[in-house]
Amino acid sequence: MFTLNPQSSTPLVLQIVAGFRTAIEAGSLRPGSKAPSIRQFAHAHNVSVFTVVDAYDRLVAQGFFASRPHSGFFVKQRPTSVTELPGHGPNFSFDSMWYLRRIFENRALRMKPGCGWLPGDWLFQDGVRRSLRSLAAEDVDLGGYGEPKGYPPLRQLVRDLLAEQEISVTAEQVLLTHGSSQAMDLVARRLVRPGDAVLVDDPGYPNLLFSLRFLGARLIGVPRTPAGYDLVALERLVVEHQPKVFFTQPRLQSPTGSVAQLAHLHRVMQLADKHDFLVVENDIYADLDPEPRPSLASLDQLNRVIYISSFSKTISPNIRVGYLAANPDLLEDLAQLKMISGLTSSEFSERLAHGALIDGRWRKYIKGLRERLAKAHEAAASGLLKIGFEIFSEPKAGIFLWARHPDMPNAAELAYKAAEQDILLGPGHLFSPDLQPSSWIRFNVAFCDDPAVFSFLERQRSA
């Protein structure tokens, strides 16, 4: 088909993209023909699976490939002019890897309504500083690796915090991790094998979706609704695919902001019991929720549910401290996998987080943060509605709004134009299990206070 040159100054990802584009434009790859599977291509060309996933993501985002659930990637019918391709330009490509690198490597764009964290001055900075001063005054042993499961006092505190949510665990059922991302990665690597059917939220969390694709999972998207899940679709998908596990975020979900109703949580657990699959509950925004809601873990008491959360969203993204809680046997397996992949987590970071959490001002800070987010939700929703956006759900809590505009059908194209104006948006296809084009956009309400963001969107509406 085409050859790659590892010695070239052009990255392999771009060589793969260019090779397929040339073959498609020359007609040697016809619309509807199936592309080699990710693993087949990686093996045939002696490149990493990760590189091929990145390239295929780009080809989907640029409109050359279509991803079909359970079938693979196929050549897409092309417009007559390549220059009309959404998201096609000299400097930016809105695939998932571009998005991650733009956020986590250079943070060059000045306005970031598409990012996934809180502004620095919204975080518990004073508590972190006090904890850091306290740590500096202690005689902390920096010579060892610490406890494999994590700093015991913090695990005990997590046990107590979960008890407040009516989740009964012992400290031995808590595993501290480098943020929630490591927790989800450990669980995915423990539970998922190539070809396994895995349920995920649709739309869902890009990092998780990318990780599961890398593991070779068959991603089965469960449609989200403002009330939680499309229960009819969920039951049909469970019966049809007999999944091994369901990764989901019931509360203040990213990207939609939706919250699953209690009846929906009960139905998920009924289906899990009947069809014998596990549920991984990502509850990283629990601290941002002003309402005391039940969780899947509180209904199940960690029989089938693995519960994941984090302190990174509220204390600091730079303090990578998350945790998971699970039944004892599974927890021990996950602890061993943590040791194999990275020995232990950072006791210093865990001590720092522990000091902030036991600070007498922590609960007052959380209360104030929730109030600040509620006001930001109101302002962001008002601004979007004023210029004609449709909003998926208005939780008035958490970080995100999921919105679209009838005159802006391709969010990838809009995000490309925004990047030229120093604005980072979160185009909807990044959150799709099948990487399908989308008109939806994720907005972080804490970063929607710059009038330039709405001025840009207003200009696109009238363009």
C-alpha cells in the first residue's frame, strides 16, 4: 500500500495519515473499502499500536475514515474538494492526541473553555501551602517507597469520606493512585482483554476511551440523556453484546454534565446482576455536587461496583492523588498491578493531600467552590442561550455544559477556527466512542468568563 521511513524527519503518525490520504485521493482505496486493523497495520509496518491509533484518529477527524462499531475502519465517501474538509488546516488537527497534547504539553492557547480543570485561583491553594509548610517542618523519611496501597492515614480518611456517602469499606479496600486516570487504567488492564465488549458512556471520557481502544476492547456506547441513560438502549446493548464491564460516570458527567436519576442507577445494577458484568463508577466530581445523592457504589456496596474518585480536581491537578475502592479480592489484584507498573504512588503527594483535607477550612472551601460554580453555570448557560445554543442539561453544578448550535454543524471545524483565535474548544467527536463527527461542544463554565469566547461564537453564527 505504502511504505514508512523511520529515518525521516516527518513523524510516523503524519506519514501514515499522508499515505492513506494519497491512496484515497488517487482512487487506489475506494469509498467503503476496509482499512487494515490497527494491530495488523502496526505489525506489518513495525510501528507501535499507539502510533496507528493516533493516525487513524486523525483520519477519522479529517473525514477520510469512518469508524464502525465492532467492524473497524472504512474509507469514507469524500467531498469533491479536499480544502473543504472540516478541521483540515496547516497548524491544527482535532484528533484526540492533538487535544491531549495541546492541553497537557504546552497550554499555549490563552482561553481554555474546552479544558477539564479549574482555574488556579479556584483551587484550595491556601490549604496546600499550609500542608506544605507543615510537611517541611516534619521529619519525613524520603528514603523509602512508602506503602504499596498508599499513605495509611489518607486511606483511613477516604474510608471515612466514603462512609459519609453510605459506602461501607475498610481502609484495606482503598488503593491510592496517581489520580483517577491511573485508577481507571489499572482497572481496565485488569478486566479487559482484546475483543471484550465494554460498555461506555456515549459521549464519554476521551482518556478512558483511548485507553480502552489501545487495549483492543470493543467499545459499546450507551447513549446519555439529561436524566442519565437511555435505558431501552442500555438493556438492548447488554442483551446483544453481553459486556464484561460498564465504565460510567453517573454524577456530573463529562462532557454532558448530566446526573443519573436514582431509578436509572437501580436499573444499571439490576442489569449487572442479571447479565453478570462489573461496573466501574467514575465519581471524580462528587465533591462538586451540592446534593447528597446515592451512587452505584452505595447501592451495591462494592459487590459488582469498583468506585473511583480523585482529589486532583479540587486540591490541585498537579497533586496527582486519586483512589479506587473495590471488593477485597479484586483490590489485592489491582494493588499488585500497581506495584508491577509503578511500584507505589507518591507518599509525599499523598501526605500533602492529606494535610489539605484535614485543614479546618476544607469544608468551607468546598461550599464556596460549589456556590462559585453555580454562578458560573448560570452565566455560561445564559451566554450560550443568548446566541442560540441548545444546552443538553443544566445541572447548575460541576464543571461542564454540553451544547450545540444549529448554524454550527461541525464542531471540529469550529474548534480549528477557535484555535486560530487563541481559544481551546472541546469538539464533540473527541468524546465519541466511535469518533463520529459531532455538532456538540464541551464548555468548562469556569473558563467561560472571557467575553472574547462569546464574541467569537457570535461571529461564527453570523458568518
